[in-house]
Amino acid sequence: MKKTAAWLAVYALEQIGVKWTLGIPGVHTTELYDELNNSPVITPVLVTHEGCASFMADAISRTAADTIGTLVIVPAAGLTHAASGIGEAKLAGVPMLILSGGIRTDLGKRYQLHEIDQLALAREITKAAFRVLRHEDVVPTIFEACRIATSGEPGPVLVELPVNLQLIPGEVDELPRWSPRPPPSPAAPEAIRATADLLLAAKKPALYVGWGARHATAESVALANMLQLPVATTLQGLASFPADHPLHAGFGFGASAVPAARNAFKDCDCLLVAGARFAEIATGSFGIEVPENLIHIDINPAVFDANYPARIKVEADARVALDALREELQKRGKQPVPQADGALAQAIARDKQAYRAAWFGHDSRGRVNPARFFDELRRQSPDEVIAAVDDGNHTYLTAELFPVHAGGRLIVPTDFNAMGYAVPAAIGARLANPEHEVFAIVGDGAFMMTCMELVNAAARKLAIVIYVFSDGELAQIGQAQEIPYNRKPCTQLGNVNLEGIALATGAAYVRLPNDAAIASSIAAARELAAGGHPVIVDVAIDYSKRTAFTVGLLKTNLKRFPLRQRVRMVTRAVKRRITG
């Protein structure tokens, strides 16, 4: 039979279970989009910018259980525009398919439109990249791309389809059927037994979980209860362990962590790590100390010993390994405990309350106190609400002050750390989860990067609430500059008319000027969203009180400098503070 590569590609995407494609049609993808339009199961979504498309695809993959975020983009410019979201997916371990058009391979001509070696360009931001040169390879290649994207540590994979193959039918012998990947392999029994030995011998064991353990929440909770382990998470790992559990201590456990986590992990003599790789943000710029008895569980062996040496390395899916460990401990007489209510849990609760009280006692001088805002947002939001958080000072306010109650319900850029993530991510999350409330937390600087994608949300009547923390500057970097320099160069944004942006995009607008308006403004925004509107909430946030993360990070990095450099930086800051 004769089929075009465009037809074959859509067939393959249908087999895989793709529900949406995201992108902007161009001359190298017109045939693809025509075939997508014929699909009874795939909806092509037009975006305002391919960067927004890649953030939306990332969010779909993070929050949907039965599909994979998929881009259909033009070559060259489409790929470079989408690169930030693709890079974010690569470093965050998020599966994604990128289907790109390609220049003609049948002309023998140079300097074609969009001519660039995309495979070379994609090498550092994808798990793999393929260029299809024969019709019979289209379906197998897309199937292989999906397997690579979803196996091991997940990530994005690019498939380039030259435009001539899309346009001109070619001979294909058969149409393969998609077969799902097999379940993950079991963990090595000897490693599980050795892990149990260390944990049972320890005086103060602890558990540290990352994004890789997001499907192992039940197993993590069972182990924490069984062994009375304090639990800390990475930033993205906040989605992996419920914050309302009595043994949840917080984000991180080193100098940049909140007091509950620092105190709970003090003198830890055995650390069980699942689905975390000790990256820079998660460790507060590598400011944590780990015990000699470090047990590291991860599906990607490349993370072992990369930053901290592990005594035991368990190469396995976190859920599989933690469940095997639970069974091993039960064999040795450890019984499941329904809840934690001992001295450790009480100490964590006291530390959390004291930290919150300090925030509540802070004078926000007529602006919105972050702790009061997040307390009310938590009170009004269902446990299953999905929160998309951007990069900036608000990231760490959310991490420290908004308890995530359900697994997988918070998505945030981490290691790639691209600003502009939250608005399109919220749109993608709502697209994939119409039954759940979705909100975004975003600073005004990050909001300005991708806010026009709200046009798409308004056209589709997507119920999302965008809380824009407005202060007129890039607050996180501004705070990082202020301490050592007593200056904040190149961080002022000027006045941004958020109500005007709402009018321009078709979104509703709610103003939140002070603490007295918190409850009513959140309620009004949720009500407007329930009517099928994206909503911009203009939050006059107070950033004057620094997060534990910011303070700890600055201290950690300052200690790394030679003494002479530290003296120079402190002297300069003091001098500028005196002289202005």
C-alpha cells in the first residue's frame, strides 16, 4: 500500500494514544496538520509560540496518566523556540514527543528554507533524535521514539520528517501495532536486603524523595510510618509526598531548608533517597551533608555518586524498590503503622507552626503577606488541585508555605529552570485534567514572557486561575544581588497593566491589593474560573521577608569564596549601605 509520511505519522500517534498535538503550522508541516485534522482522536492545538507549546506538552506529560505531551512544529525556528520547554523536560525527566518537519531530501539543493541540522541542535536537550528517510520507517521510528521517551529516566525525543516524504506517497508493506512497554524490572534482592540491614541498624534514619518517586507515594508513606522516618523532598518532589503527613518536614534538609527539616534531619545516620539526584536547587547549592550510610534508589544509574557517594545503589523504579523494601522489613517483624504521632511528629509540627507564626508576624506594610495568602489558598482549594509554579521568588514561597496534599499535583521548572513556564503549563494541565481545578503561581517578570497564551485558554474556555505576584521587579535575583552588592541592577520591570492584559487576552481580572482582600479575591477568582474563564489575579505581594531557601543559599555560596573575597564583598556591601 502507498501512504504519505504525514498519514503514517498520525496513524502512529493514534496508536500511541496521543490526544493533543501542540504547535504552529508552517510550510514544512501543512500536510501533517491536514492529516491531524482528519483524526477522530487527536486534537491539534494552535499556540501563540512554540515555547508555550513545549511547556504545555511538559505539563500534559506530568499530569496525565494516559497520554504523552506531543509537539508538531516546523524545523529550525520552531525547534529553537520550543527549546526551553524541551530542555526543561530533559533535565526534569519528563517524557515528550517532538514531531518536526524537515527540509526536502529529494532536491539536492543547499540553503533551503529552515535548513539546519536539527539532530545536532537537539543532541543536548533530548534523549534521542531521529531523521526518517524512508516511508516504511515512519511508524517504527515514532514507536521507538515513544519507547525511549517513556522508559528508564523519561525525557523528550525528536523525530524529523522531511516534507517530501509527507507530501509524496511511498510504499509500505505493513502497519505495525503499538505494544506498551513492559513493567519495570524488580530491584536486586541483595540490594534490598542490604538496605533493610542499614535502616534497621540506624539510630536516626531519614527519607528523602524526589520527582522520580511521584508514583511511589503510598510506598513512601508506608515506609515512613513503619520506621518513623522524617521525610524531606526535592522541589519537584513536593509532588511525591503529602505535606499534611505528620512526618513531612519540608523541601530540602540542609542550610537552605525550613527549620522543621533542618532539625528533623540533624544527626541523621542513614539516609534513604528515592527518585532524587542531588541537583543544585534541591540541595541548596550543594549545601547539604549526607551520612556515610547513604542508600540511593533511582532508575537512572548515571545519578549514583555524581555528587554524593552512596554506600548502597539500587537501580530500579522507585515504586518497585520501595515496595520490595517494605515487604523485606515486614518479613523482619516491622509492622505497618497507620499514623505517626510520636515525639518526632510533634517536633516537626512545632517547628512548622513556629515558622508560620514568624511569617504571620511579619509586617507586610499594606501589601499581601505570603503566608496569609497561601493559608487561604490552601483552605479554599481541594486536595486534588493542580498547581503550576514558575521560576522566581514565588517558587520558594510556594515550596515553604503551600502544603501539597496529593501526589503529582505540583509542577515546577527545576534544573533547567526556565522562566515563563507556569501560564502555558497551567493551560496544558487543565487541558489534560478538565475534572480538576488548576492554578498557577507566577511572578510578573515570568508572566510577561508567556502571558499571551491566555488567548488560547480564553478561546477554549479553560478554567484556570493565574495568581500573578506583582512587585515590579525580578525579586529572586534582586534579593540575591541586594545582600552582597546593596544594589539590584537590571531587575526593575516598570509598571505592568495586568488588567489591560486580561482585556487583551479575554481573561477575567481580579485585584488582590492587601491581606483584607485575600479570601474574597480567591473566592471570586475561583467562581469566575468555574464559569469557564481563565482569570488573572493581581496579587500585590510583599517580598520583603526572605525565604529560608534564599537566606540559606546565600550563606552557602558565600562560604565557598576564599576569605579575602568574602571580606571584599562584605566590605563593599557595607560601604554602599552607608554611602548609598
